[in-house]
Amino acid sequence: MRVTRVLIEGFRGWGHLDVRPGSHVLVAGVPRAGRTDLITALARVLHPDSARGAALSDLHQRPVILDGADSASAEAVGDVAEGQPEAVAGAPAVVGTHDAGSEDASGRDSAAPQAPPAELQRVEAAQVEVTLADLDPDVQQLLDGVLEPLEDSGCASEDPDASADAPLCARLAYRLSYDEDTEALESVVYFPARSNPALGQYSRVPAATRRMLPVVTLDAGQPLQLRAGAGLRRILDERDSKAGAAAFDALAQAVTEAVSALSADPAVAEAVNAVLAVGGTGERIADTALTAEQVGFRTEDGSVAALLRTLRAALHLDAGGLLGLAQHGSTVSAVLSMAEAMLLATVPGAVVLADDFGDQMDAPATEHLAALLRARSGQVWLSTRRPEAARAFEPTEVIRLVRHGGVRSHHQLTRIMDRKALVAMRQWHTQLLAALTAPTVAITEGPHDVAVLSMVDRRKPPSSLPLSAHGVRLVASGTGGEGGISQIPRIANLASQLGFRVLAVIDRDKDNAQATGELTKIQDSCDAVVRLPPGAIEQAVTAGLPLQALAEASATLTEYGIPDPMGGQPTEAAVTNLCKVIHKQGLHEQFLEALYAEPTAPHPPVISMTLAMLEQVADPSYSGTQLIDVPAVSRPAGV
């Protein structure tokens, strides 16, 4: 079984969402973009026990313009309240200035007028509809009477003349509303094909029917617990409950005998009698004189369940000996916990739901277990913050959620057939995947540009924020010899499809018709472009710095088996040769490290200005010129 469509209206931070996956789904994106809300919405429909967590904040809040406000300005408000925390219905709020209606498919926005005051009001009802397809015969029989033809789009067909050979699907929906008179939440799961919500008529889905659907929710908890309801206990009960009960009885008997022997031990008995003898305590608290013979020990209420609740797993993993699970670190616990959950989720062809997958695991374990789930499930829905989990999925299986101006949107790559675009797709794993949760990417011409910008960014004083604080991730347009200015539009288009705000940092080492054409393509594919002064990245690093400082840094490059590029000559000609050597030998980071050897060393001014401009244009509200030229900087006079 698999989900072919999820339609959400007014649930939590989602005013509207229509997702139509083709196969497996990896949900990722920026914080507060709705990953958990999407997985929870699916569970509300498919899992019979999930409705117990319903809350008033599940009803989406929408800003409503106050009476008398300019109606034209109302469009500027949009769904900006999406993703906001729960607030009291009707509480006044001032909504931001982003115009949701001005965004294009990539999430870019333009300047918007100041929005008028608005009130946050909850929707009357939250609605989640799920379409299920690829149903096996048993499930089809279970859903007989509500089956509908399935369109190629993943939606149930409303055409009465649909082909009899069309595959069948079933729709299930969850509706949550709030009754103000009773101050109570009301929820219902029903079959839309046989219901009319407008008239309050619902064909309810029995809980037993939902329990029979092949749907598994992975809920990782403390692993290797034998208490009732724990994962390991459930696995034991499913495999051989009688043998498990016998083992627990044997444990209880052994503990009882051991505790009896402990109570009768002369040292323990003597200590107990000493307590009872104080002021005749043993005679006052009982009808007859109390001694150590009448005192015993047991766990809580003495039951086997109480005994099992006190047990904790311990592992002997290395020379450290047998240590408690907590002492082995969070990764061991997380891997064992996920292994338990996966063992309990062995339902053939099941739809598997998991939220925040891999949060506590190391990178290899995250990728391995994600791949294992994908291979063993009919369809898996994982939400994650970890790029390693996404490595186990095809690029077209990743749904990336973003927020622009407070408005949520989802983005998904389509299957690429163009050969040139396939070259850019390689950058998904090598470059863009690392920026999975960043709202903005800044694409450079190659890895050396990234190295230079990153090092100067890291060396900023504590009073200055790095690019990461502005949500910017630096990526190269290629690795090794695959980069270059001509590759930037391809990577930029790929990033735009995934909902990134896309910036570019380019050199100005050529001034011809070809360079002009490439610049036009870059501007067409990016939100903003920052262009260095004439010359390549090496000239940008050395510009504006004293000749003597450059000569001293140049002299350290002999450690890498090359002659001193400047030969101890603090001249412009020597600087030109230095730039050529840095470029040819790829010694950008090493040269910068030498420049920063002195604690008071100045930052390369051109690179510093470039970083400042990136911070400025990274703001989605930026409305200045699209092409920003970094000004040239003169070298200080004298040697």
C-alpha cells in the first residue's frame, strides 16, 4: 500500500498543502516549515490512537483584516501566520510585510506594502485527506464500498465515466473542529466517498478498520526495556509470551530467595535490630515486639512488573567492562531504539511513518537505517534534519519544506531527462545536500572560492555574525575541474526548484561578450548576484593589503615545496606572480592562514565586503539591485 496524495486544509501551520508523491518520501527543510505537522497529519488519518493528542492549536490560525482596513492591503497579509505558535483566537496582532501573492514557484518574494493590523482567527475545522492506492486483495475487501478509480495524478477520479480498468484507491479523511458552546474538540475520521461534511453526514471509519491497514508508526524510545509495553517486551511477547512469562517467574523466585538470604544475613539483621531497639521502637510500632526476623525487602509492591521496571540494560562493548546503556552514549541508545522499532514494524508492504529520524544517531547509522527502511517498506515517510538520511533516497523522493515571509511551501524535484541538467543533479549529493535545512545558498564558481570565503567568515570578530547566522550556506558550482561560472545557472536552477533563496558570488576576470551572456543567465536563475572587482578570487584576497604583509605570507609557502612566489620583493609585479602561484597550486587556504598568523592581522577588505553584501541580500525582504558590484580597494601607500 502507498499514499498517493495528502491534502491538508487548516491543520496546524498548514493553511493548504497538496502533496502527491510517486514513491517513498523524505521530508526535510528549514525549521518551523511543517515537517512534524505533515507526519502528524498522516498519523491522524491512518493511526487509530493518534487523535488522542488533538489540541486547540491544531486548528490553523489565519490573520483577518480589521473592519475599515484597506481591502487592497489585505492581500499583503496572506498566510503569514502559518507556523506561528498557538495564540488566543481573536487576539490582535501586527502581521509582517511579506506579500505571499508575489512569490513565484521558487519562493522568491518582492517588496510588499506595510500590512494593516489584523486579528488571528482560527479556522472552523482542520481537514486532512489521504488517498491510498496499490491495495492488496485483503485491504481492498476491507474497503469495499468506498473504492474509487485512481487518476495518473494520484487523485481519486470524479469522472463517472472513468475506465473500468483504472486502478482503485480509497480516500480517508480526518476532520477536527471546536465546539465553542461545549468548549470541546470534536474529531472524526470518515470516508469522503460516502460522506457530506457540509450537511454533517459522515461515514465513519471504524477503528478496527484502521488497525487492519498496513501502517506502522516508528516511535523510538528507551531501548532494551522489559517492562510492560516497552519495545523489547512486545518483541518477546510476540515471539513466545509463555516462555517470557516463565523467565520472569524464575527471575521473581530467584530475587525472592536472594532477598530472603540478604535479610537473614547476620550483619543486616544486626543493623535492623539496632534500629528497632532505639527507645523501644520495635515494641511500640507492633502488637508484639518487632525484630529483624519480621523485616524483609522487596521492590515496590513486590510484583514482577515492579521488578522489571527497575531493570536497565547494560552492555559490555569494550575494555570498559559492563556499563549501563546511558554510559555508552546517545548513539548506541538511538541505534538500538530504532532497531527495536524496525523489528516491530515488519509488516509486509506497510506505509511507515517516522518523525525526526536520525536525530540522535551518527551519520553512517542514519543513512544505513534509512536505506533499510526504504528497502523493506511499501512506502516510507521520514521527516529528518539530517542530510545523511536523504542520501538513502532518490533526489525526486525528497520533499523540501520552506518558509518565505512566514508562508510555508513545499518543493520537489521532477524527473530530469535533459543531459545538461543531469550534470547539475550530481551537485545534489556533493553540494546542496549539506544545505538541506538552510534557507539560502550562495553559489561560487568553485571550491577555492568557498574555501576563501569560509576562512575569512570564520575569522570574524565575536561582534560580527557569520554567514550561518543569516541562514546562508556556501556551495561551489562544481568540484575539481567541473566548476566555473557557466555551471552556476544549472546549480541555481536546481536549488530554486528545491525552494532555496539563491545567491551567486562571481569573479570578474573576463570582460567580453561571452562573459556578458553568462552573467545574464546567472541573473535569470538567482535572486541576487555579488560580483567581485576585476580579477579572480586570488586578486580579491590580496587587494587592499600591505605589500609587506603579502611578502611575509608568501615566504611561508616554501613549506609546500615551491619557491617563494614573491621572492621577498614587495612589488605589484611580485603580487601578480603570487596570485598565479596560489591559483595554480591551490594554496588559497594556506596563504590565508599565513596572513592570519599575526593576531592583529587585517581581514582582506574585498572578501570582508563580499561577505557583508551576502548577508544583506540573504534577507528575503531585500529589494535593492539584483547585481551588486564589490568596489575595488586601493593598496595602502608605502611598504
